[in-house]
Amino acid sequence: MRFSTLGLHPDLLAVLDTLGYQTPTPIQQAAIPQVLAGSDVMAGAQTGTGKTAAFALPLLQRHLARETSEKAIRVLVLTPTRELAQQVHQSFEKYSQGLGIRSVVAYGGASINPQLDALNKGCDILVATPGRLLELAIKGLIDLSRVETLVLDEADRMLDMGFITDINRILKRLPETRQTLFFSATFNDEVFALSKTILRQPKLIEVAERNATAAKIEQRFYEVDNKRKAALVAYLIGSKNWQQVLIFTRTKQAVDELARELVKDGISAAAVHGDKSQGARDRGLEEFKNGKVRALVATDVAARGLDIAQLQCVVNYELPYNAEDYIHRIGRTGRAGQAGLAVSLVSNKEKYLLKDVEKLTGEHFNLQWIEGFEPDLLAQEEVSNPKGKASKKTLRAKALGQSSNKTNAGKPRRR
């Protein structure tokens, strides 16, 4: 099948031809006709399989078919993180080059004035994080009354990050009659519950087994003591001659500490997490993309929205508290059908998290030892949780910078 068989506008096909896009991916083949038909859609596919194009192309097609050229926000795309908002916005711009369609991106952590200037010049498609969008709406700086399509990109992550309250507040500002699209690599019970309240007879599209990992990603799991993890990462980067490796930790403190240790070992590294300014995050990502630094150390803020062609390797320095995050982390490599490598370092007390990953993916992973970094079996940490120890949910909320107090439940960090 070719894009030309999907009923897309000739001008849009010309852009795709310029970009070298000829054959749609399975998620694009399945989703584009449904979006064009105006159906609500709940679509899941592995990361790196072209989900953004699966909704961007038909929405651009609809705009080209519109008789009026009046500027108004017709498409609203909500994303959980700034990085993903930037990526989606860039995709809309890439696919609509020369077509006279204006896309604007708005997110927190950056000055609002340039975003307002862009909106005031006219906006057809707005890509935003929930916090900044609500700020604009509450201040009366944007008009959402003419939105025709709402897209929740990585809906599961938005719920994980506590954005449900903001999402509900945003929904009240949108027209009741609209198209709503859910796109994600993973669907959990919370996403399905939300879909029943805001989607109308949605078309469920799953082009692979739910919550599956990409077939071309080789996954390795090494058992190692916590105190030896930093040394093992440095050893792997050096001995394997990895020139570009993305490393995930659970907490911002661990990000900064590991980046410093890698630099001490002579490995150039940059750190990216939620407490970094947007400028610092952008610089770190750019230096990583252009090869100025070999290692980018990040929290899960980078798991969604970081798209690097032919990324060599992803390392889970620590397994995530949420198994779905594992799929999104390793999905940064092996994109667009390319081969990739995902390495996970597992301490004794993290084995229960490994079991969660195995349960989610339906796979069994064997733990390996690396000579010189074998775990100390006589001094392994106690696995069982003693009474009073924080729960996995509390630990994950802390890692994301959220309060676990009931008074703050549902309040997200502004993005």
C-alpha cells in the first residue's frame, strides 16, 4: 500500500514524496481512514511506528479540504511533556510545509510571550501541555470554541502525571460536538476508563499485541549491585564504544549524580529532568543529537517525545516503578523499523520491578552477570518491603516530583 491509496490531498502527497515517505506504516494504514471519516479513535502502536503521522496527516488533509481560510484553532493536541509537544509540533510543520497551515506550540517552563505572539499571528493547530493551555484559556488569551478535533497524545502518561483534573477542566472549554483521538504506545485501565467518558463509539486500533515491545529491539538485563551501577555504565560505554546512549534513572538527583560520575570517567554527558530550565533541556538534547555528548541522562520526562534517528542504545540505569514506562523508554531506540539495543541494570531489590515488566510484556528475561561486576550474593539488599516502607505508587510519585499527600492528589506538575 502507498500513501496515494489513502485518499490524501495531492499537495500533501507531494510533501510526503519530498520527505521520502512512500509506504504507510500499519498504524497509519489503519488510523488515517478512520480519522478522515471523522470517527473517534483509540489507537495503540509501538513507539517509533509513526503514530504522530497517523493523526497529523488526516487532520492536515481535512484542513486542506476546508473552503474557508479563516484562522481559528481547529485542532488541539495535548501532550504530557514539553519535549513531546515540540516533537509533535515539528511533525505538523514538516508535513504541512508550503501548505499555508499554521501550527503553534505552547508549554510551561518557557516565556509565554513568544507563544502569544505566535498565536496572535493566526493558529490552525495548537499543540500544548495541559498546564500552559489552561493558563492561556483562564486568562482569555485563546479561543477554544471552534476546536473540531482533540488529540490526547500519550494519554496514559498524562494520567500517570496527574493531569486528569486539568484535562477535565479543558474538556469543559471545548465544543461538545467534536472528534476525539487517543494515541499511545500503552493503554492501561485508567485510559480505558477515561475513554468511556469522552469518546463516542471509538474505533479501537491496535496494530500489535497490546503493550508489546518493538521486535527489533534487543533487550539485555544485567544483575549488578546498586553501588556498582555507575561504574558498569561507564565500562559498557567504553568497552562497547557506544557513541550515543540514552540513560534513564527514576529521580532527578540520580540524573545529576550519574552525569557527574560519567564526566569524571571521561565520558561527556548531559543531564535532562523536570527541574532544568527549558533552555538547559533544549541545549542538552541538542548536544546529544549532534554528537557533542555521548551520554544523555534523563528521567522519564524524556521517554515520551525524544525522537533521535538511529539511536544506538538505551540504558535503564534503574527500572521504572511503572512497567509501561519501560516500553516507552526502550522505544527511543529501534525506531522506524531499525535495530536497537536496550540494556537494563537490575539490583536485587529491583527484581520485583522486573517481574512487573515481564507481566506487562508477556516475556521472560534472563539476568546476566558481567565479569568484574558480579553481584555480591552475601551482601545483597533485602528484597521484601518492611512495614512502613513507602509503596511503589508513593515512590513513583516522588520520582516524578509529585506530592503523595491526599490534599495534593490529582495536582500535576506544570509542564
